[in-house]
Amino acid sequence: MARDEHGTAELVRSGQGQDCENERNGRQAGGMRIMLVVKIGGSEGIEHELIADDLAELVRKGERLIVVHGGSALTNRVAEQLGHPPEFVTSVSGFSSRRTDRRTLEIFEMVYCGQVNKGLVERLQRRGVNAIGLAGLDGRIWQGPRKDAIKIVRNGRRMVLRDDYTGKVEKVNASLLVSLLDAGYLPVLTPPAISYEGEASNVDGDRAAAATAVALGAEALVILSNVPGLLERFPDESSLIRNIPSGRIEKFLEVAADRMKKKVMGAQEALAQGVGRVVFADGRVERPIRRALEGEGTVIGG
Amino acid sequence: MARDEHGTAELVRSGQGQDCENERNGRQAGGMRIMLVVKIGGSEGIEHELIADDLAELVRKGERLIVVHGGSALTNRVAEQLGHPPEFVTSVSGFSSRRTDRRTLEIFEMVYCGQVNKGLVERLQRRGVNAIGLAGLDGRIWQGPRKDAIKIVRNGRRMVLRDDYTGKVEKVNASLLVSLLDAGYLPVLTPPAISYEGEASNVDGDRAAAATAVALGAEALVILSNVPGLLERFPDESSLIRNIPSGRIEKFLEVAADRMKKKVMGAQEALAQGVGRVVFADGRVERPIRRALEGEGTVIGG
């Protein structure tokens, strides 16, 4: 695989329209071809301008890229402004997630698919990158079951929520994404996903990015947030965990805090299904993606 | 051209992947192939559920369709709620348009590309139609100049606005749209468009739909709003103008009110560049598109 001095891999293009069958799932055809999925978190402080600079540079080098982004913090602000403040619920297994009733879903789509997605597409277009913004429900890019009954714990009591639009990604429309990549576009993806019944559903962005990386046979998944990587003592940035070798993930999960556990579980799933490595890295710095590929942040697997 | 009892034309599919060169601009290849562009207005009262029913039925019949939509009324409401109320300016040539500063553009994208676009995509997906929602800036679908200085009249005085994000569509990425249609997707398009410099720009939805119909060689352009068509005495619905033959458009423009003039000028442009007919029709009724194709509303050309 051809690598330049920054440690990023370069795309060697195969003949136009040839090797279609091999390209169908994005894996390398005749020539070497790598694929990178970049997830941009939705927390405060992440620098979209710096990320767009880096993405544009990678595209110029011929890198084959898919971007996935969130929009959580801005959704919270807009929901407050629109008089429908955010609510977070805790599942019986201890994970926290956004309560997504119909009105929340509308606000969620306004922010994720509207302001954030088109903002990123415009930033990339200004840099000459032909980005194309899509939600997971467009073209059934991210499909899976909607959890029509969510068991939660509220004030110590178990409850069932039935009007929630939350789900997970089981299938990725890799064929659409590969067609867009082959035609020279940079797909910029965001939740919601779509249920098998055709309903929009809020899904975890990190897990959706991992599923996308798996479906496309990505060499690397870079997850950018507003901290330098996984932190042993969140939010103490000096407690950065530099790497977790594949063989030690299980042991690590035993001691990890809930917040970190969910992220590492996503990484574990991606690695188990063929993604080369997962890097949790800082989205507030210059060249954030290339730094991550050089090993800054928390490298899992690889 | 094969037509069913409802007066809609049916698609005769050519072989998969064949006739690529002829398909490039969407015009008929070996088999007869028609193309329909449907514009859904953004005023109050338009029934998205009924429109989605009709679109799904047309897709089941094999119709080749592209949807374009607005979101003006909802944008006004959300802009009020977010404390950045809408403002409309009048150009020196007498046309009214939305003042689109940066903050308005964000709100515009939230509503058009977020809530309305994804709401329509979900409605279509629930009906089994594989819709894919895109803004004009995605993949540079609608490209043109941004008007970096807008001459307006305010309180009787001429002024120049310089920080406005308004533009027009000069180029349509027909190749992307045709690829999506050929792969079985229904594109659902919405402003903003993109400037040649890569900036998002607010464009008139009717004119963008007309440009799309021209670029794809559409047989018909149906423009749905919350009135039965063009009205001689707006908003008196009994004053519906039933048709304007191509030869009489010029004469008609001399007497038309400003609001109607802009719409008819768009239709005139479309007809002059090869679109078969333009129908202004009611978006509040059952089977709105098929009714329009049967001649209900205002038929221009054809």
C-alpha cells in the first residue's frame, strides 16, 4: 500500500468502471485501494474549519473518504430555544441516550441534516471538494430495527417508552456509497437512520460510523471529539490512553467507565469485522485526521 | 409514448446500463422515456401526505420522477421562534425575495434541508419509495452565480445589500440525478443552491425546478401550491386561469400581476428550452399530480 510521508495511505485508482464486482463492497480490487471513515463528533469545541482543511487535503492526495457527523450539543441548544428541551434517558443496561419523541426528531433533523450537514458540505465545497450530504434515511443508507419499546430506569423505577424513535444500524447501503465515491463525490452522512418500516430513527453516530467502516471494508475509522482521545480519568486530558491492542480490549472493558465502554465496544465491533484500526482523536487541532493516522490519540487495534 | 387511463405517461425501461450516452441528459434513448418534475410549494395548507400517496403511486407505475420542494412558511415561523424574524426585500425591478443573511441561511437550511426534506423522504420511504433527499449544494446539483450585491428599494430609497446569500441556478448536475434515477432512487431536491465559489445560496424554488426540468428534458413540470393554479384575481379561487397557450404567454405577461408574472416567466423559460408543458396545480387535494397531468389547474404550453 502506497504511503506518503505523513503516514496516510494513497489511493491507486483502478480503471474506470472496471472491477465493479470487487468494488461493490469497497474492498480493494486490482489496485491497492484504501478507505477511511471519519466521524466528527457533535460536542462543543470541535473545529469544523480545521477538519474541513484536513479533509480537503486528504481528498487532494486521492484518499477515499466517507465522513459521518453528529450534532448533539447544537440540538440541545436549539431544542431549548424552540421550547422543547432535551431529555436523556438511561436504559436498564445503564446506557444513556436522547429521548426522541416526534418533535425531538424534527428538531434533531433540523440540526443534524440541516444546519450541521449543509454547513459541512458548504465548507468542503468552498475548498473544492464535491461533497454530498445525506442522512442515513436517504436511499436507506443506514437501515435497522426501531426499538419500539425502550426499557428505561427513571427515578429508580423501571418504565417502558413506546413513542420513541430510536434504533440501530444493521444494514448499510454500501452500493450507493461506492457509486458516489467512484463518481468523485465525498459522502457526508448523519443520523437519523431508517427502520425496516421506513420510519426515521435516531442512532448512535459512532456505532453508525463503525457499521459504515465495516460495510466498506475501511482500513481505518477516525473518531474526532473535543478531547484528545479516550481518557482514563475523564475529563483529565493528561490521562490519555495511548493505545489498546486488539488482544486487550476485553480486559479493558472490565475497568472502563460507562461512557468509554460504549465507544470501545463500537471499536471492538468494527475491528472484529475487518476494520484495520480505530483511532479516537482530537477534533480541535490542526490536521486532526492526519495526526490521528500518525498515531496521536487512542489507537485501538492496528 | 405509452399512456394509461389517467393520462400519465409510463416509462419503458431500456436495458440496464445501456444507452449511457443518450441517458446522460435524461432524454429518451432507444425506448420511449418520459420524465416528470414535481415542485411542492412551501406555503401553508399543502398536504404532504396526499402528495406522497400520489408520488408513490406514480413511482409504482414506473414513472421517472424528480421532486423539488420549498419551505417558506415554516422557515418564517421557525425564524420568529429563534428570534431572527424574516425580512423580505423588493428589488429595483419590483420582485420580492427573502433577505438571506448568514443567520437566515442557517435557519433556512434547518427547515428546508432538515425538517421538510427529511419529512418528505420519510413519508416516501414509508410508502416503499427509495427517496433520497439532497440540497442543491450537494454534489453541486444547482450551481450558479451568487448575487453579491443586491439593489433593493426600502422606504422608497435605493440601497445595496452586500452580505446576502441569494443567487440563481445556471447549471444542473443532470449526470448525478440521472445516475440516481437509473439506480432506482427518487431524488428529492431543495434549495439552497451553490455558487461558483462554493457558497450556499438561496434560490427561487420554482425557477430551480424549471432549470431541473430543462436539464433533464422533462416532458412536464407540475408546480403544486395552496391555490388551484394561477388566479386572475388572487386569492379568488373562482378566477382560475385554465390555460395559457405557448403563443399567448407574451401577451399574458403584459397584464399579469407581479406575483404571477414571476411564475409565468419561469414557465416560459422552461417551455422555450424544451419542457413539454408546465402545470400550476392544487397541492391540497387527493391525487394532486395526476389531476394536474389530466389538465386540472393552469396548463401552460402543451
